[in-house]
Amino acid sequence: MATFLYRLGRFSFRRRRWTALFWVALLAVCAFAAAKAPAVADDGFAMPGTESQKAFDLMDQRFPGGKSDGADARLVFVAPEGQKVTATANRAAVEQIVSKVAGGSQVESAVSPFDANAVSKDGTTAYATVKYEAKSTDLTDATTQALTGAAKDGQASGLTVEVGGSALEAKPEMGGITEIIGVAAAAVVLLVTLGSLVAAGLPLLTALLGIGVGVTSIMALGQSSTTTTLAMMLGLAVGIDYALFVVSRYRSERADGHQPEEAVARATGTAGSAVVFAGLTVVIALAGLSVVGVPAMTKMGLAAAGTVMVSVLIAMTLLPALLGFFPRAVLPRKSRKRESQRPPQEAKPSLGTRWARFVIRRPLVVLLFSVLGLGIVAVPALDLKLGLPGDEAQPTSTTQRRAYDALADGFGPGFNGPLTVVVDAKGADDPKAAAEQAAKDLKGTDGVVSVSPAVFNKAGDTALITAVPATGPSTTETKDLVHHIRGEADTLESETGSTMYVTGTTAVNIDVSQKLTDALLPYLAVVVSLAVLLLMVVFRSVLVPIKAALGFLLSVCAAFGVIVAVFQWGWLADLLGVEQTGPVMSMMPIFLIGVVFGLAMDYEVFLVTRIREAHLHGERPGQAIVTGFRHSARVVTAAAVIMIAVFAGFIGMSESMIKMMGVGLASAVFFDAFVVRMTIVPAVLALLGDRAWKLPRWLEKVLPNVDVEGEALNRTPEAVSAQPEPEPVRV
């Protein structure tokens, strides 16, 4: 591996103009293909195999023309204090608003509250239901503006008018200001770390080019824009990390006296090998999202994995070429001034070196303190509750949240989470009687406050019934109610020959949470097992990969503890702008594990390969740790600070989901980089000593020797001829 990459780096350096031209041309071709690709609608968040998805599919089949995934909106009207919405003036204003909305484009229907009996018992609150022909992501700006404009007209008449439903759902934006903040933070950290504008600019340039090629390729292949979300986030992260590591190694090789071409080749052969295997661990984590069984997550994972591979290829080819254009400009200013002389090999000990010496002097105390600290932080994770928060988790400044609260006050907490019961009576002798029996059973169910009359399709073989729970959509009681109703389906089938399914937003959220929870352990097992095998090949050790995996689990558990403490318990909620506590988003555990695992293994490979390289060169275990930290601690620290800054930028977003991602990812990277990799890793290696690098003989014969440390480079003819001349002795 090292020899191949050594020669690839040398080739890219020598053919730097052609290499750079190739990547620019590839970006142009991908951008052109993406621009010409037909627009692809967001394919939603389907959950094959769940009961709620089966019900949606049945509704699409039996109720043609009425899309089950079409957007909807609720215009909620609250009369001024002391008045009722049924008063003549208020009623006229409501009718006028509903009529105006009904005439808008993309509107399938708009039903007045007075025609649908949608007025609260006390007469103070009413709502109008609006159904659209398109999904929420496909609604035009004119459509949503017409909806909000109608609400403003109602407010001008003295009514309180709020808008709920999916029509105003904003598609989570991962780009824009957060990406700008991330790039700006990365530029500052790189400049401070590398001390050169060119050296700081190269990682940013190659990372942005990698994102460009990866994202445009995804769009050219006909994938929706939501598929690129994870690719953009991780493309920026790993693109900077990989380039930073190679550039840092190049500067180290130049400091050892190698000429630019040889330094580039050696950096690509050594640091490049670590980059390749670090990239493979990220790809494993992302491709492993296929285990979850959610098509949208599978596409996002594979798209992000492809973008990561592009970042690896750029670091192995384009970056060596760019170093050929700027061989001296990437060096520190002091090195450029005295390039004719070799810099002193023993400089003042860095902070990383002093920290490593501190750890190896008292490894057991440091290890116990670190593990205990992470364990304490992880304690809240024992109370982790998963769900898919809806409008109740929105800030109170949004109209969706105010509409939710108004409906809960006027109609009860369960009104915001109605259950749609689909009765498939195609096999029943009397479909109407079967639907009536289903409605009767629902009315007699504890926890159901109201049941609507059955609505049949044109064929008369399928009916829809709406049941309103007594409790809110995200409560445990509602979840138990859904399971209870589904459990009664067998009884209905045996009595009438009809099949009953429960769906609707509340049921979908319950099914999504359950499926993601069930997939968590298999996903974790597959990803960690494959990564441990890969790290065995890289480090030719059994204990080091196991230690890496266990350290990752510690950091992830601690991150979950932070998430639960903030978003469930409300700790520091005011400081972080969390206005409503509740269950943790169901996708968060798998998403967090996938992203953080990739970054954690990056830091592990970057740090430990240098330690192992020093060990192979004959240094004692303790000294090898210090040497590894002298070369890698600064780079790993810079990479972690960049990622923390990028993810912390999400905390300022108004969307609860994005805010949760920011807190979780930033805390996970902090724990993994600074507590696990920079503290626990050297402590464990110091305690293990030479045993850390032991490999059973039978396993040594089976595992391929990929030579990540570049031992074979010293035996290649090119490397031998390029060895630096010894310094003349000055008298």
C-alpha cells in the first residue's frame, strides 16, 4: 500500500498540471450533468414493512387521486376574549379566509369549520382543514405565501389565526450560514496550526472541490437534494482532515531534509496510507446505514460514502499535485527562510509532547479518571426516550407551535395526533357492517375520546375512520393505545373478514421510532465488527482495535448523556435556546453513531499510526507514544477543533432537530478527540507496553501486511537515491 501510494504521489507531483486539469474537468463535467439532470422530487421518508406504510400504500391504491402523502394545513381561529368564533362578524371573517385559501393553486380542498363541525364546545376555537395536491416539499412559494397571507388577513379582522400542519414545514437546511461559519472556523484554525496562508488554503480548496464533485455527481445520478445533506457535512469534515494530515506529513519530511518531490511521495505513501484506511472506516459506517432498512437513510449513507471516497482520491492525487505548485509556500515562515539548512530536530517540547509525558507517567490514574468522567456524563443516557417530535417541539415564536397549543386548549391534547384507521373490507361479506363494527370497537376503547363516521372509497370496499386519543401524540399512553388498537385487528378479522390498519402522523412516528430502535444494535454490531477487522489489518494488533472500538462507545454514550440532559431534562436549555423538552429524535442515535464513528476512527488512525511507526523504528513504548504525539497531536487537535466549530454552528439554528444534531455531534467529537484519543489511548498503550502490538502467529499469517507506516519505502530505489545528505560537521 505505502509503495503504491508513494509512486502515485510522485506521479501526481511530476504530472501536476495534468492532474489538476483532470479534477477541474471532472468537476465541470459533473456540474454540467447535474444541471442537465431532470428535477427529482423528494421521495419522502418511506418505511417499508411497517403497518403505517402498508396503510398508506393501501390508501393510495384504493383512494386514487387523493394522495396520502399530500401536504395539509390547519387554519386555527381563536376568537377575541369574551367572544365566540360563531358570532356573525367572526363567522363571516372565517368563511372569507377559507374561501380565499380554497381558490389558491395546488389546493385540493379547503373545508370550513362550520361545515365540518370543527368548532370547540365552548365556541372559542375552530379550525379549517386544507389539503394540497403536492407534498410539502413540492409546494411553491406562492402557495405557502397565500396561506400565511390569509392568516394575516384574519388577524386584521381581530381574530387570532395560526397555521399548523405540514404545509409550512421547512426543509432542514444544512447549507448556507452554517457551512460559511464552518469554513471560516476551519480557515482560522488551519492558519493558526500551519502558520502559512497557502498551507491553510490547500485543505479548504481540496475539501470544497471534493464536495463539489461528490454533490454534483449525486445530483447527476438523479438523486434528490435531501440525499446530499450528509454528503456535504462529511465531505467538508473529512476533506479538511485528510488534506491536513498529508500536508503536515509533507512539512515533516521537508524538515528531515527531503527535496519537494521526495517529500510529497513519502507523505503520500505514509500519511496517505492512513488516510485510505481512515476513509474506509468512514465508508463502512456510512454504507452500514443500509442495515437500518430505511431507503432514504440508505441513499444518504451511500451518497456520503461516495463523497468520502472522492475526498480520499483528491488527497492522494490532487493534493500532491498542488504541493508541486507550492513546494515552499506551504512551509512555516522560519523554515522557508533557512531552507538551505535542516531545522533543528529537537525543538522545545510542544504541549502535545508534555501532555503525553504526563499521561505515561501516571497512566492508571489518568485512565480511571477519564473513564469515570465519561461514565458520569453518560448517566442521563439511561433515561433516553426516542420519538419524532412534531409541532410541539417548535419554538413558541412559530405559528405552527401556536396553532398546536390553540388546538390542544380548545379540543384536548390528543387532537393534534389523530389516528387514521384504514378498514380493508374487500374480503368481508358486508363491508359497511365491518366498518361500523370497527368504529364501534374504537368508541369503546379506553383512551379514545372521539371517532368519526367511516368514509368509504368509490368501490365501497375500504373505509377510513379517524380516532382522536385522549393524550398527546408523543406520550407513552398514545403509543400504548396504538399498539392496543392494532392488537384488536385479529378479532375484527375473525368476526367480519376485514383487515384493520392504524396509520397517520402519530402512528408513523411510533413505527419509525420502533424500527430505528430495533436496527440500532445490528447496525452498531456490523459497523464496529468490520471496523475492528480493518484496524487489525492496519495496526497488526488485536488489542489496539478493540481499545479503539470501546473508546468510541464511551464517547458516544457520553454524547447521548449530554443530549438527554439538555433536550429531555432541560439542563442549560435556556442558554442553548431549547424552548421545549421532549423525546430525542429517533434518527439521532444511528445518525450520531455513523458520523462520529467515522471521525473517531480518523483520529485513531492518524494518532496511532505515528505511535506504531516510532515503535517499529525501535523506540520504547513510552517514547513511541511521545514521538507520536509530537508529530500528530497538533494535527488531531486542529481537526477536532474544526469539527466542533462546524457542528456548534448548528446549535444556533431554530429547528429543534438541527440544534440537537449540533449539540450531539459537537459534544461527541469533543469527548472522542480530547478524552478518548488524546487521553485514554496513550494511557492504555502505556499500560499495555509491547503487548499492545502483539498478534497471534496464526492471525499474523492470515492478515495481509499493508505497511501503513511505510517501512517498505526505505527499500525502494527511488527512496534510497533520494535520501538526504548528512549535514556537514561545522567547526
